[in-house]
Amino acid sequence: MSPYGYNEQRTRHATPGVIARGAHVSRRPRILLVDDEPDLLAELKPLVERAGFQVLTAGDGEEALQRIAAERPDLVVLDVLMPRLDGREVLRRLRQAGDWTPVILLTQVGTPIERAFSLQEGADDYLNKPFEPMELVARIQAVLRRARQGELPLTAHRRLVCGDLVLDRQARRAQRGGKELPLTPRALALLEFLMLHPGEVLSRERLLDELWGWAYPVGTRAVDIRVAELRKVLGDDPDAPRYIETVTGQGYRFIGEVKGEV
């Protein structure tokens, strides 16, 4: 067992050569890992490389900004708590400069509020420490798949649009066909999370963790109840879905095409 809380033996058998869809075929996607723990970087770097990525590293926020400017990575994995310049400040400087390189934040506070702040600040995803390295690889692949070259990520937009379905993230309301949908706050948060991750299979466990947090004494059945609420309000037939698909044995996936509006 690794000192960072993941099963090292499990990760040694990762399938190599997994390249994210949409990446350049002439080279492996370039990933910048930023953390002030050298031992963690030393363990993660070869694991991420074996998943098919070229990996760069940086030990603090200032070095990260220099490497981003010089190397132009395809994605940055950025620890939040670092000396000299913390991860959130690095993220803010990138976004203020108009740099929308995809960023996954590594946080140590796993509350839904903390995670919501991560997205509001322009992160594409976040992962709470400690974590399984293969979960990080999966997140990297998912973010690269949905990244659209030259476009702002969905997390940077105020409104998420799928056909006549519009979710206003700032006003905290959703409309379909111009009519406001009567959604509970939890169901609205679930819809937002699904729309921010279109095409990605999200397990019940991850949705429970993201939207409720493990401090809440609820089980994965709570996720199913909220999905059923969404489907009823949206008029979405689970046998022929337009929006939310059940992936048997795995979880749920938002199958509609999602666009962002500022």
C-alpha cells in the first residue's frame, strides 16, 4: 500500500498506450503534474506515463506557471496546497490571462462546497486526496475527451444548453421549452454535474460523493431517487432517453450534446 493512500500493486497492471480521443496523433498528450511532494510526483509520473501520456512535473506554483508558458501542456494536474504560490492562485492567473488549458485540481477538503468553488474558479475537474492513481488517469482521459480546442470549457459558462433545455448555473434554475422546471436543489445540482460531464459514465458512488459528501448518512439509492425525479420533470423515458442514460452496472451518463453560453 502506498503512503499516499492508494493501492500501488493495482496500478502496476494498467493498460499502456491509452490515448485520449481528440489528442494529436503525432505525439502523446503532454500532462503537467504539479505538487510540492517529491515522493508523490515520483510515484505518479511513471504510472501516468504507462497510461500513454508524456509527463512533465513542477514542485510549486511559480514553477508551474513557467512550465505552462514554455511547454504548453495539454492538461495540468494542480495541487491546491503548495508553498510560494498555491494551486488556486495559479488557476486564477491562468484564467485571467485567457489561458484555458484544462486543469484538474487536487484538493484535501472533500466537501461539495469546496468542489463547487473549484469549478467556479475555472477548474475542469477536481480530485480529493488521497486518491487511486487510476482514478486520476480516468479523470485526465475524460477531461481531454470533452475539451474543445480553442473553446472555453463548460465549467467556464454561466448557462448549459442541450436543445431546449437550459440550466442557468448562476441563477440556480433550469428551463425546458421556456418553462421553468420544478427541481429540488439536489436534483438541480445533479443535473448540473451530469451536464458538465456529457458522455462520461458517472458511478452512483461518485455522484453520491460529489453531491452529498460522505458525511451524509445516505446510500447510493439516494442518487437513483434524484435521477428518477429528473427524468419525471424532463419527461425523459429511461427506455429511450434523450438526456440521462442508465449504464447497467456502472451508473449514469448524460447523452445529449451540451453547449455553453456565457
